[in-house]
Amino acid sequence: MIFCNAARPNPRCLRMYLLEKRLTLPIREIDVDAGENRHPEFIQHNPGGQVPVLILDDGFWLAETGAIFQYLKEKYPVPSLLGATPEERAETRMWQRRIERRITEPLYATFHYGPVAAMYRNRMLILPECVPGLEKLVHDGLLWLDALLAWRTVIVPHRFTVVDIVLYTALDFGSRVGQPCDNGLRNLHAWFAAMDNRPSAPVSLHPKAAVTGIRY
């Protein structure tokens, strides 16, 4: 299979996941800034136009990080970052959806509708008037999570999972594109520091990060 990679936070999320699982895949770089992910061939196979994508051995293009995590877990069960039992896997998916809905999705939308709106205007619907509300949603989600982290060190209780990776890569990205975390969120900052110290964190950065200063 081939990993369609890019200098963006969701591909970094998959890179970190692969590092944690000690998996290496052949890589095809996609230049999102140049709009390569909007070329007809790419859209034909992946109508959402997003990255990352896995091109499987039978030629099927698998998109959406959650689906990719699940597929790779089924192919390579150990170590499991989703859960060892049906109950654990369901719990992981539950927390991933909560984090995406309350934090990462509005964070990424704020970026698309704000700092890079001019670049994305011809690629997607842009709603700049929504940015202030989205920023409030992100802050509210972080306040909610900070309170929960007073009682545990990882997002899914007692287990390091893909949910930690999903949020870490989003917040690290946000810190360099005008969306830093409130310094008063001490529990969240402690969790982030622990994630930042994982060996997979620096290694998962795209080479372009050294040039742009953006953490993706």
C-alpha cells in the first residue's frame, strides 16, 4: 500500500500513528499548497480531496483518518492504539468523536476560513463570518477537556490511544497558526507536554515544518 502524505496536521497524525505502531509504508507526497489534491485524478479516487489517503494493494483509495486507523489496526493488531476489545474500541471511537466535534473540527475550520481563506476560496465553501464563533467553540471544548484531565493523564481513561494523537497534532498545529491554548489550562498543558515528549512527536513532523515554522 502507499501512504499519500502531505505537510498538513492530519497526515502528521497518521505519521505519528505509524511511528507508534512501528510501521513503515511507501510514501507519495501530495502538494496541498499547490492544489495537487484537487487534480482530477485525485478527486476521481477521493471525492473529498483530503489527505491523508492510503492506496491499497488492490488499487482502492482509503481516506478519512479514522477509517485508516481502523484498517491498519485490523491489518497490524499490535500494538493496538484503538483498544484490545470491542468495548475498548467503541470507547476510543466515542472519545475521538467528542474531541473532533468539540475541538479539532472547529479549529481546522477557523484556519481554513481565516488565515488561508484566499488559498482555499476556490477549493471549498469559505465562511469567514463564522471564525469568531468557531474560536469560541474551540475554547469551550478545551475548557471542558482541561477539567476532565484533572483526573487522568490521557484522554481515554487509562489508555494512550489515537485520540491523544488526533488532539496533539491539531493543537501543535494550532499553536503556530494563531490558535494557541490558553495558558490557564494547566491540565491540558501538562498533557500536551507529555505528548510532546513522546519520541514519535518530533519525528512525525514533516520536513517542510523546519522551513515554514508550522507544526505539521
